[in-house]
Amino acid sequence: MVEPRDRDAPGTPRWVIALAIAAIFVVVLVVAVMLIAGGEHGPGRHAASTDAGGQPAADGSVIADGVGRPVDAGMAARSVAINTLDTMTFEPGAIDVSAGEIVTFNVTNPGQAVHDFTLGDAAMQEEHAAAMAHMPDGTAHELPNSITLQPGETKQLTWRFGDTTVEYGCHEPGHYEAGMRGRITVA
């Protein structure tokens, strides 16, 4: 027998349940598309091409236009040590590379603050800065062109350079705006 109080209590309308299920489905779909597409920013959105002669590189890969792309560390011809400093600078602040050169960056954070090391042209840096503005301080975000370093940590990022000048910057809140950036001149 149904008690009167149970019969009189309104339940959640079916349309509300259906709407909630549809909203969850849309959120899951959007997240899946972003993961497949490589997120909202980064080098995955830049097209690759062949080398100046229209041929693939000797290792069978293509040399990217513009800023370049990440590659396996075993392909690097040289490595460059970079320190992220709590004075809101990188050491060194400028590097020279050749178009098509593969460099492994050994990035160390000897300080007390969290830093990141993000490669990209000026537009990519601005895009990354805008995305980071919506993330909590110290949020790790490993992307193909970016690494986050906790105090005392060292990480590597290996990159094949294209034909465009590249910048590196730290996009922890306030760091890039304070001048924490460097320049990679591609010759």
C-alpha cells in the first residue's frame, strides 16, 4: 500500500532527467573532440610540409613549416640547457638554431616557483597565455610544445625547427607578462 506522503511528493520530471543526460553527453563529446584534435592550441594545428626541395627529411618525416614540431629525443643533434629562474627570466635568454635542426632542451627549475617552458611563435604564445589565464596556478599541462616544471625538477623537450623565429615563454600567472620569455633565431 502506498503511503499518502509518498504519493503526494513530486518526482523529478522526465524532461529534466532527459535534459541532464543530453548535457552530459554533449560535454563528453566536446572533451573527446578536444583530446582527439590536440586541445585548443599547440603545434598540432600547424600544417607540415616537405623540405625546401619538396622531399621528406632523411629520416622519412616531413620538416614542418613555421615553428616546427616535437620529435623523438634520440634524433637530436645537440642539447641546450635552460634554467627557469624565479627572477622571471630564462637562462639563456636567446638561442640560435638552423632550419630543420633538432634540439633537445634540458629545462631545469632551480627555484621555488612553478614554471613552464612553451615553444611557439608570437601568436601561439598569446593563445597559450589566454588558455593559461583560465587555469589554476601550478596546473600541470603537458602539451607537445610545452612542459611544466615543479621546483627542483628537470624535463626534456625535443624539437625539430621549421623556418620561423620561435619564442619560449613561461605562462604561469604573471610570468610571461613580467618578461619571462626568450627567443630562438632560426637561420
